[in-house]
Amino acid sequence: MKLLVHALGAWFAVEAASGRYPRPVAVGLTMLVSRLGAPATAFAMLGYGLLRLQEAGAFERRRAPTRRRRAASGN
């Protein structure tokens, strides 16, 4: 049950840090999550980092580079 509470608090903190909520709500949520202690803070930092990586495109699949074939000259 504690893990669920910490994970939920961390999710709210990540959403608040990403700018989803207005500033007064985000500050209030951050203060509540900070009362949960180290596990929620660690989850929040990890979640925010993953969110930023996802926004930067780190988890998108890259296409394999295609090689262009040279046309053989028939002289």
C-alpha cells in the first residue's frame, strides 16, 4: 500500500513539474509529495526524467539508413 501511495504522489509531482497544473496547484501538490519522503521524491525525479526523455524523442524508433545505389554507367 505504501508503494502505491508513493507512486501516486510521484505521478502528481511529475505532472505538476511538467506544467500541467497552474502554479498554485503545483506548489501545493509538491508540498504534499515532499511530506511523503524519499521514495516519492525518487519516483518523481525518475518519472520527470523519463518524461523529458520521451519529449526529446529518446524512445522513438529510428529508421534504418537507406543506401542509395549508384546508377551504373553503360559506356
